[in-house]
Amino acid sequence: MILGGAWFAYRALRRKAVLIPTAILGVGTVGVGIFPLTHPTPHTLFAFTAFLAGGIAVILSSRVTAAPFRYLWLVLGTVALGATVLGVFFLEWAPVAELGEGGIERWTVYPIVLWLVAFGSYLMAMPATRSPQAGARPI
């Protein structure tokens, strides 16, 4: 579904900067489903790919939307990427360790999932004859 959504977002926006990381997010998500945690190495690589690409896609989508969504995407993307960094490099740090791997993973995934739903709704509400908002910066 994410791969299909990436294609439709590209058709609506004509921005490869949104298409590519969103498609990589989709590939990472498929890989996580194919390789459950019983296969730790591929599961971890696909999960990290999805987390990183998802956070980047959220931030890049802020460049093609108008306020207030632009700011919401920046916040969600920053939270997702920040949680990814904390989970990879600072998992033993007391505040992060208190959350555990599952807790920090939720701080990474939930903003991306929220963005997927909200950004898709934003694109569906955009008139078919209108290009991205005049206030949005080109990529």
C-alpha cells in the first residue's frame, strides 16, 4: 500500500524527492513483514531502512505543502528521525533504556504512520487541477 501511495503522491506532486524515500519506506516495510524478528539481521536492516526513509519522506513532504501542515510534517519527521538516532546510538542511555526497544520503536513508527494517513488525506483533498500550493517551496 505504501508503494502504491508513493506512486500516487508522485502523480499528484511531480516530486521525486517525496516519491523516492516514500517508496524506500514501502520496501523497508515489506521487508520487515517478510523477515520477522526470528530472522534478526534482515529484519533489522529493513526496519532501519524503513525508519530512516520514513523520517526523511516526512520532512521532505513539508517542502511541498502549505502551513500548517508544513510545520506538522517537520515536527513528525524530526521526532521519527530523532527517535531513530536515539534507538541506534543511545539505547543504553537511561531515559531511552527506560522506554526499551519497543518503546523507542513506537516513537519512530507512530509519527510516520500518522503522516501517511494525514498526508494521503491532504493529497486527496487537493483539487485535481491544482498543482502544489503556491506557498510551497519547489524541490
